[in-house]
Amino acid sequence: MPKFVTPDPNDRSPNNPSIIVEANQVLGLYNQANGTDRTRVVESVKTWFENKMHDEGWTEVHFSGNQCLLSVEIPPIPRANSSDNGTDE
């Protein structure tokens, strides 16, 4: 089993649609997939990671420094309305 696991957008919920990926995981995933030993999050790593995360189903991929914020659009879960009696009045 790989040491670094790609974050799964299906693990998110309407109340928690985002996750921050730390630099060590970004680099770990990059190095694991490419057989390299990068030690810094440079533009080529960011570009690869952005493309990979979009392919995995993440809606938004945004780097801030060497960390990455991943977000996915999840429709809200409809709430039962106690005043709704099922009629169109």
C-alpha cells in the first residue's frame, strides 16, 4: 500500500467540503507517482498536483505557499420542513 494516499472528494460532506493538504503530502504524492525525490513544492509540482486533484474529482485546487486547499461542490442535504404539509397552496 502506498505511503501517501490521494485525498478522496467523496469523503467530504456539505458541512466540511474542503481539506488542506500539507507540503509533505503534496511532495509525497508527487515523488511516489513520479519516482523522484523532490524536496520543495515548486511550480512543476504544483501543476502536477492541481491536474491530479482535478482528475480525482476536486472542484477547486488552490495553493497558498506550499499548502493546498482542496474543495468539492456538494449540494446541501434537504431538510424536512415541519410546516410543509405536502400541498401546493
